[in-house]
Amino acid sequence: MTGATSWLVGLTTVGCVLLGASATVAQNQPPKSADGPPAAPAAPANQVKAPAPSARSAPKTHTVETVTVTGAAPEVGTSIDKKSYTLGKDLQATTGSIADALRNLPSVEVDVQGNLSLRGDQNVTILVDGKPSPQFDGKDRADALQQLPADQIERVEVITNPSAALNPEGSGGVINLITKRSRGAGVTGSTYVTAASAGLKRAGVNVGYNSPKLAVTGSLSGNYQRNKQHNIDDRGGLDPASGQVLNNTDAGEGRNLTRGPTARLSVTYTPVEKDQITGTASYNEILVRGHPFDRYEDDGVGGTPVSILLRRGERRALGTDTSLTAGWKHTFAEGHDLSVDAIYNTSLFRDHRLYTSVQVLPVATIPLEATRDDESDYHSEFRVGYNQPLAGGSLKTGYEFKHDDNDLDHTDRMGPTDTTLVPVASLANHFLFKQTINAAYATYEHAFGHLSVQAGLRLEELSLRIDQLTSAQRNGQDYAKAYPSIHLAYKLDDERKVTASYGVRVQRPPAFLLNPLLEVLDPKEVVVGNPALKPEELQSYELGYEQRHGQGSYQATFYYRRRVNQVNQLERDLGNGVFEFTFGNIGSNQQAGLELNANGKFTSKLSYSASSNVYWTRIYAANLVADAPSASGYSIGGRANLNWQVRPDDMLQLNAIANGKRLIAQGVLEPNYTVNLGWRHKVSDRITATVTAQDLLATNKFQRRLDTPTVFERLDIRPVSRSVFFRLDYRFGGASSKAAKDPGFEYESGAPSPS
């Protein structure tokens, strides 16, 4: 499909939506009154009643509604297509990063390097208030998750099988971070300071203003953090001459200093009751200064060292992310509205390093090396959505246009001194990536007595162009795809519900995986992309059971996923101790699992939340090795929280997380576990103090094991993560009596969930 045709399809879709909406406006426009507006004041701008997720011609008592359970932490809410977890009582989220908060949620895993996964799948889309955010889209997403404080997140929506109304990108599912909004009339806010034994310091202020027509929420915070980690990478490759496996070892230590500000402003303006204008602006900066050190040793036949290289570096990496969004929503009636949104995100990453190397064995002179990795990513998006009651149900339709423009430039300079460095043309790598997506979707939800049904279809057309400027290679892809979804919920009685869902998802390769030119990472590692990579396609099935009993909630979910064109990182030995990383569609993958969640109270003062996930995985690597046998394995993981309200002003929290062994294409990821502890004390109606201890047993680590006929690897990464955090919060504005009535000490409430 050509670009002109794509625009024609998009504009036609928008035109149809707007024409239908304009007709409805004409039919629903109220007559003008000479008496003017009613005397009663309007509700505050951020408290205008939101349309229900599904509107029907008349209320039906058998509708399967959203269920919320508030007896334990994190508080849990469920609807037909997602689960929502409130973070107000999670003490690790209060003092820690977004990664710390996500680790404590069912289905979610975050390893020590900040890599996020849902049920073992790292292809997860992260949204902020239902919109893409630049810091969570690029290669530095893991750093952002570990550095950005979680205190601005009120709750997290975990969507493992999204409907067709959501972007199908992300085979693992979607995590939607809902930010906090201030409530109450006039000016309200809070300020805080955090310090940790590991060298972390944070401070921030949150301010909100509400009037009948205007709501403003702003936040500003700063982060200063020292990190240290040790890693040992033992690898070996088969030597064709001797028939023996020759060992190579990289023993490294990393020390980083990270700092940077984060700012966010959100404005909601309601000029009249039925119209709402919104806008947000955010800025995030992460500056990393590092001093990596590596000792490389290559062994010859018999295990005798034949090469020893020492390499010390100085690193300065700066990432800046900005986001601007604007929206307008017109509400005709409850469940009947038209919305228009525009999004523009930029992400700039500049990573500059200077290396000094010493060849100990054999003795040799190694020049200085300076590398620059400059990446500039630009994302623009336009959306139109139209929701209306139809035939006793609710119809949701929309059109989305998305465009990504990325520029990745790698340069390498060498010389005897830092003032005589010259470019090395053979190591240059300049790569451009452009992608445009046009999408149209429709979902329809209807209740048939005790049964609620939501069915949807999404159509997407994609045009992709990659331009390797250094090697003059050009590639492209054009294709269209349909993504159906269906969600069912059957209400057995007031406390029990059965759910089922089916969906089709996709995982498109990010830009850096498509770069066809080889790039040297260090003296022992090179990476080369694959422009012929196909997108992964996933079919997902879920069957669930939910039950409420008193203040408790219990859920069991069986899921099955089948993936084709699975993309995996592959490692191979190039000889002389050098290993190459590349990427390929290795074949297919199947996964089946059972997830169990429980939330409740043992006593009036002792509450709990626990979850476990047991799953089986089978990988068919037919595209990697002809007639290759499949590999399969089981994994089990879980987490548990215990909250003790010792007295009205004090709460203790114990948290334990365990992740089991996980199968990957050429080996396994080893299990790991961690234990955390927290205490919160209400000093006064406006002041609270929180103390947490992370990784009490110093067991949090990352271990990867590869074992193939030609390559083996034992990688261990151990960060210094055991630390104690102290945080002090002060709330200002509003009524002080509100804090005294809040057992969770939540000093800021959040906005309602987007439909």
C-alpha cells in the first residue's frame, strides 16, 4: 500500500468518525435558554463524571461490573480486560524506583538490569496515562525504570490480553502507569526527601490546583544515585584445530553516578460541562558518569592463558526525554463521546566513552579509543476516538496515525593520546529508521443477562524504511494485518465470576535490531542486526476465575500462547576469543501456565497479598538449525506481601519475590529471589516517615547460562543492591482532617481510570 493510499485510508476513516459525530452533535444540541446557566456551580474540572465503560439503553442488574477489593496491599481492581493495582500501601514504591514498584505486582518481573517482562515475555509495551512515553520506548528503558521514582504513580494497570482498542504492539502485553492527580479545592500538594545507604538522594514537590473549570497538577523531582556492580562472563568456543573448547573470561566492575531532574505538568480545562481540554508536558533527564573496568583473559589449549588485556573507561551518557500531548473530548451523554488526541515525543541519547587499554600478555601497545553513540528518536501520534451506546451495548471506534523517525550514529576514534585521536572509517555506523502506521479499530461490548461480551477488530497498515548510510544499504517492509480480540465475563453470583479472552498481538523488531552493519562493542564482542527480521505474531488465550469473600479476593488464570517468527538474540564464536551477537527468527514458541492471586486479611490489622505463576515453555528453533530438536522446560515464580497495622500510626510490611529458572533460545536464565522490609509512621496529619530495606539477604542477581554444541557461557551480574531507604513526606493545602482518616497514609489521590 503506498503512502498516498495510507493517508487516504486514514483521512477517510477520520472523516467517517467526524461526520457521524457531527450528526450526533446536531441531534443532541440542547436548546439555548434565555435564563443562562443553572445557578449551581459545576464540579471541579478533574471530578466531572466520566462516561461509563459501556452504556446501555437501560440499567441491567446482571451486568458484570468492575470489582474492587481494598482489604490488602496492593489494592486490586478487575474489569473485563484488565487488572489494576493501587500502589498507595506499597512501601517499596514509596521510597524506590518504578522498577521496585513493578517487581511487587502479579505477572510482572524486573531483573537486576531493569529488564521488564510479563509472564516471562520481555516484549511489553509501557504506557503513561494510556499514552506512549519516550523514556520507556528506547534502548535506555531499563535505566529509566531503575532511576525514575515511583512516587508519581498512583496505580498500575496490567493488561495481559488487551482488546483491539489498544495498540497490538508488545507480545507480552501492556503495562499502563496511571499518574497521580491532586484533589480538593484550591491549592494542595506535597514535598518529600529520600536518602539511602547506597548513596541515593531524591527530593521532589507535587502541587495541584482545582477550580470548577480548571485542574492543574505539577511535579518536579531530582535524583542522585551511585551504583556499583560486579560481573563475570565465562565463555568458551570450540577450536576446530584441536577439537577442544577454549575458555575466555571477562571479569568486570562498573561504578556509575546517575543524576537528573524529572518534571511533569498536566492541565485539564472544562469550559462547559460537556467539553474537556487536556494537555500534558513532561521532561526527564538522566546523566550517567561511569568508570567501567574489565579484565579479559583468553586461554589456549590446556587452559594456559595466551592473552590478558586490561581495559579502563570513562563514560558520560546523557539521555533527555520530552513529551507533549493535547486532547479534546466532547461528551454527548453518558457513554457517548468524541475525543481527539495529539502526541509528540522526543528521546535524545548521547553516550560517549574513552578507553585506556593495556595488553599484559603478550606485551603490546594499545591506542586510546573514544566511541560516540548518538541516538535521536522522534515519535508523533494522532488519534480520533468515538464511543456511543448501540443496541443496548457500547460501541467504541477510532483511528490512529503513528510515525517514528530514528537516527542512530556510531563513531570510533583512536590515537596515542586524547588530543591525537582520528576517526576510524571502518568502525563508523550511521543508520536511519522510519516507520508509519495507520490503524482503525472497533470494539463492541454488550451484556446478555449474566454474560458480558466484548468483541473487537483492529486493522493496521505499516510502512517501514531503513537506510544504512555508511554501507549504502537500504531495506523496507510494507504489510497490513488484522488483530481481533474477544473478552467474555460471566457472573455466577455476586461474589464469583468466570472470564475468558482471545487476542492476537505483534512484536515488531526495534530499530537497532534491523541495522545490517557490524558494530564493535568491545574487544571481545561485536553485534550485527538483521534487516530481514519478521515481526513476531502471537495468539493468546486466557480462562479465569474470580471470587470475592468478605474483604478477600482470589483469582486463578490459565493461559496459553503460541508465537511464530520468534525473534531471539543469538551468540556465536568468531574465533580468537571474539563473539558475535546477532538476531534471527528462530522458529516458534508455545507457553502454557497457571497464575494464582490472593488478597485479603488474616485479622483486622494483618493483611496479605500473594501470587504465583507456574508455566511451561517449548521452543522450536527450526529456523536456527535444520531438524533441530525442540527444547522445553517449566518455571515457577511468585511474590508475597504481609502488612501489619501495628497501631493506627504505624504499619510494617514484609515482601518476598522469587523468580524461577526460565528457558531461552540457547540456554536458561537462573532463578533468583529477594526479600524486602518496610515501616511507615504517621508523625502528624501532614507528615509521614517511611523506612525500607531492599534486598535484605543480598541475593538479587542475574545469571545466564548458554550451552550449545559450539558455544557455552556462564554470565553472573551482581549489583550492590542491599540498602536502607529513609523518606519524609509533608503535605500542604487542603483539609488536615483528611489525613487522619486515611489508614493507608496516601498523601495524594489519583485520577479515575481511562476507559
